[in-house]
Amino acid sequence: MNSHNNRTMPFDTEDPCFAEARALAASVIAIRRARGQTNPSDHEPDSAAAFIAGESFARDVMRMLMAIDGVEI
């Protein structure tokens, strides 16, 4: 397993799904920044603000996944 950092990766970074997940996350981050929203990494780890931004980020990722699958959002 190839890892770019010291965290344990649940799958191989050479897997095409890894690249897709990274691209999706990067897109959501860019869209949130363009809208003036913060991302979890903009806050101190384990802070309330990071938790709130993380929940909002996760909802945005889900919206993107549903849009990719053609689900009405």
C-alpha cells in the first residue's frame, strides 16, 4: 500500500477510485471557497468550528455524489 502521509489508507493510492475521490474533494473545496464557506482544514482540529464545517462539507460531498448519479437534489 502506497501512502503519501503517515495516516493509514483504507485502499491503495494507485486505485483509480482514490484519484476520483481526491478530485471530488478538491472540487468541493474549491466550490466552498468560491462561495465564501470554510472547509474543515481551515479550522483547528477538534474545534467546534471544524466539526460544523466538516458536517457541511460532508453534505456538499453527498450532494455532488447524488448529482453525479442523476438523483434530484
